[in-house]
Amino acid sequence: FPSHDKSQTQGIINADTIQGLKAWANQHYSHNSRNNKINAWNEFLRWNGHPELQIKHIRFVETNQHALKEEEIDLILQCAQNNPLENLVILFLFDGALRPSEIIDIKIKNRDGNRLYLDDTKTGDKLIILSPQLQNAWTEYILTRPTPAPGYEDYLLLKKGCKQAGQKYQGRKAIQDLVDNLGNYRDWETMFIS
């Protein structure tokens, strides 16, 4: 905000504008995500000299997300064992605690032994220590990894058997698509999508 000319917003910021923002947020964000937007808007309103227009925070709604039991996790790991790509993805989710968007952006050159460096993630740069199980899954996947298309040589996870063969996966939904054949546990990965 420091370089912003406050006079440019005079007359634009009013109660009607705030009502419009609230209506827009109600349509585009989940109940619990709206407070993040409200924090940003309130900070802008304070800075811009309109503290009287600040929006009240909404009450947090508790959700009942199903936490996986140890037996369910074991079953998912078992189901993925026969497919090197699925096994690697599942282990990145469970052992590495990585987000789907982080998994699809992993580059081979960022691994150093049992260390994996992730650049520019949602929470900044990360260092992940790869478990022996995850290291073995990486090695098994590399043996079946498709030939990279030009420009995709560095990416670990590559598509195969389609028009984009050898290219990296796009979007976090790609991870969900990769594990769709894990039977009745199709909903489990949504707990990890942020």
C-alpha cells in the first residue's frame, strides 16, 4: 500500500462497496475462508482511513472431516504398491506431508540423497527428509518414468499414454486423478488438498 495514492479511492469506498465485497465473498469462498479475505479488506480500510467500514469477522464453523484410521492408511498404501507412480504420490502425501500442488512441481535436481528441496511453495521454500520407503518408491518410479518432452526434463512426475506424454501434470486435481483407482477411498485425498 505505501505507494498507493489514497485520493484515488475517495468516493469509491463506501458502505455499498463493502456490501458488494461481502456478497462476492459469500459466492466465491467457503464459510471459513472468508475471514482471511475480511482480514485483508479490514487492513486496507484501516490504512485508507475508513476504519468505520470494517467488516465483522464471521463465526468459525467446525467441520467433521473423517480422519483416516491406521488400517485405512495401510490399505491405501497396499493398493498403491503395484503402481510406481501411485505409490510415489501416496507416499509424498503421507510420508512427505506435501500438498498436491507441491508434488506435481517436484524437480529431480532438487533431490540430494535423502533430502528434497522445494522452491516457492505455498509456505515458502521447504526441505523434506525422504523416508527410506519414499526413497525406494522414487527409485522404482524413475525406472518406469516416461521419456520427458522438451522442456520437462527436470520434472519428476510426467504423464504417459496421452497427447501430453512426457509433460508434467497440471493442477492439483491431477493428483486426485492419479489415485482414482484406489477403490472406496476416492474421497480420502480431499483432506490433503489445500
